[in-house]
Amino acid sequence: MEIKILKNASGIFGTIFNGHVLEKSERTSDIDGINIVHYYMHNIDDNVSEELVPLIKKYNIGKIKNCSSSSNFIYFINLFNHENEENIGTVSIIRYNISEQTMESIHSFDDNIFHYASKTRLNLFVINDMYIFMQKEYLVPNLKRTYCGFFKYEIKFLNLKDKSTYDITDDKILKYGISDVLQISDNQCVIKTGFCLLDDNMYNELEQEEASLESISLINIGQLASDLVIGQDIIVLDTIEQAFYTKTIPYIKKQENYLVYTCVDNENKQEEVKFYNLETSEVKSCINQDVIKSSDLAAPYVINGEPYICVTKDNEISFLNLNSGKVDVNFDMTTFSDDTKLQKVLKNSLLFSGTTKKKLIKKSKPFIDLYSFPGKEILFHETGEYADCMETDEEIIYIIEK
């Protein structure tokens, strides 16, 4: 474990990318309702940020998720309005090579770019540097005309290896849309299809016939690419979980060798948190009651390779080990200052911040403490005000102070 401190850096919020922090900021653009995005690469060692390709405008018209942790590319969207065609412009997907500092347009198409302000959005799921799911989503009203959501989809698979584009026509994906993708290995990913009904009161707004079948499935990317080349319409999915209408799946995430997700019962207001072992297919689970919205969801973590649920109750923070069914670690928060908070659960440690208790001749000061897990030994103590914390796959911990 290596710990690096960034002082006076409260403006840094982003993700770790090739040993740097990738930051984003937005401002209004020349197209009403669409923001311009600025990308910056922050050098942690000298605490300096540099904007990436500032002369090229980058627009926010949806979500871009790079699923690969080893990617050397940053992806963004450029819009170009055709002067002689009303409302019609070119949407270009561009990627920038961090190491070589080169840029290329990998896919373009013409569209009504002004619809991206409210009626259409574009989501990119970059599986790796060869394959991308490109999903256009269209805003449609529900049957009662009391709610609008992005419930209609057009999905393409971009094969950058042979510079080909394929339409996804399999109803298992096209009908319900892609909500998330996680990379498991170089040739395998997890795909979550269907939209969640937990927030926005969607369970009550939508009729059963309007709800989507939510699925979590494993996909062999090499096989998918080969099947599309030969014109195979049916996509081979290894489905491990499904939910429909009365049950919904708010998220999926990969932590170490586990796929972590939860199934919420909309009628009984409870969730079943599941840890799916990607090596053995074994599932560990537990039930959490009184779930009405996302903030009510349980807090699952994989620490030191073990599945845990973090439980906060009656001034105590406990970690329940689902393998043993026992609480491995607990913190009596009455022994800390009143504003002490658990800020981050890391791979094998816990980060707390707060303010020291005021004494007769000493002023209270902000502090940051890093505890080992499960030993509860203080690995690091710093007098400073916490802003953020990030951890790399190489277990380098970046603590950002205000």
C-alpha cells in the first residue's frame, strides 16, 4: 500500500487514469440545452492540470463509460452543425491517445443535433479499445402521460478492429436497452439490460406492460463480434439474474472477484443484496428492510476478498461478514468526535475524517485517519480537512485535502 497526499486540492474530483486524475468540468455551449465538457489531466506529483485538446469542442449529450481499466484512450463527442441543412449536423465520436497525444474520429453519423438537448441522448459503453456499444435513447411518455423517460432504444456495436458497425436487433437487448456494462476480463463483460424502477416513483407511474425485463448477463465479446460478422441476430447471453416490475435491480458493480448487485422488491419494500463469485458462481446474500428509495439501499463491500455489509445503527458502524455470518469489525462512534464520519471503504482499510475534540488549551483541528481492516490499527494520521479519496488497482491511495 502506498499513500499520497494532495494538499489544497479540493477542486480535484475525477477518476484515476494512467497514474493521473482525469477531471471534467462543464459550461454552456452555443447549442441551447447542451453543455460543453472540458477534460483535464491532473499530474499528481506536481499538482498541475492540463486541458486535453482544448481546440476541439466536446459536448455532453449522454454518458460515456470506459469499462476498461487498462485503456490508454479518452473518448468524447463532437457536434458539427450543417449550415445548409436546418437542425441537421454530424455527431462524431473521437478518442484521444494519452501516451501518444494523438486523436482520431472513430465513428460519425448525421442527426438532428438539437434533439440532444432534451429528446434524445447518446450513451457509449467502451468495452475495450476495440469494441463499443453505442446506444441512442429516445424520450417517450408513459401510457398515463404523467411521466417521460428514455424507454426507446437504437443500439449499434462498433467494431474498431475491422472498422465495422453492426445493428443490435436481438430483442433481449434492443427492447429493454443497456443500462450498464462491466469488464470482467479481456474477452468477457457483464451487461445489465432494462431500466430500474426504484427512483422517480417509476413503479407507480408505469403500468406492468410498460416495465422492462431487467437482466444481468455475461457476454463473450469475441463470440459476439464473430456472430455479428456472419449475420447472427441472436446474441448469446449467460443470464445470472432477472427481475420484472415488482422487483428491480438498481445497480451492478465489480469488486475484486465478486459481481455485487441488489434486487429490490417494490411491493414488500425490501432488498436482497447479492455477491456473485465470478470464479465459482457461488452466491452470498442478505436481506435489508424498509427500502423505498436509493438512499435506503444497503452498503455492500468486498474487503480483503470477503463480502461484507456495512451497518450503521445506534452510534455504531459494523461490518457483517457474509461468509461467516458474524460481525468482524465494529466501531463505537461515541468514542469519536461528534462529526467523525466513515468517508471511504477501501480494499483493505477504512478512511475516517472529522474534527478533534476541543480541549482547554488546544483548539479543535480537522483530521484524517486510515485504519487497517480488520485489525483497526491506525495506518495513517493527518491533520487536514478531507475532500476526497481514490484508490488504484495497484493499491495506491490518493487522499485529497481542502
